[in-house]
Amino acid sequence: MSEDDIAEAIRSAGARSGWDIRPQEPGVLEGTRRWHGRHRAVVRITHDRQSLTIRLVRSDNLLQEGNRVHVAYNDWVRKLERDVLEAINGARERL
């Protein structure tokens, strides 16, 4: 599975989960999700053939303070991660 295939699987899974995923550079994507018009989370997704990392870059109205953020954010990111891994594994099986 190529890096481009992985990035496409991430973008597709993110879109299904309500995230707007945009490429930044090879192996790096930025995902943005808005809730109720006033909450927003922006994450940096780094990936290669062996790993996937999702890190919070910034948020609006999610009570972010230092390394802490609203507990609901973790649920949203866990769902994104689960959907992305399912998409990547599904794409690998089709190859």
C-alpha cells in the first residue's frame, strides 16, 4: 500500500466521520472538525506504512488548557482513529 493510498484512506474515513482532512506535506494531513457551529478541533495526522499519529493542534471552545481538553474531544478522535484504521485495513485487504 503506497503513502498516497494511505492518505486517501485517511481522507475518506475522516470525511465519513465529519472531518475535513487536507494534505499538508507527504505523510502529514490536517483534520478539522466543527460541532454546533461554535466548537472546533484541528488535528495533525502523521502516517507512514507502519504508524499513524493524531495530535491536537488547536481547538476553539473545547476548554483546552495546556495538555487538557474537553473529554468529548477524546471520543471524537478515537472514532476518527478507529475509522481510519478500518479504512486502511480494508484497502490493504482489497490489494
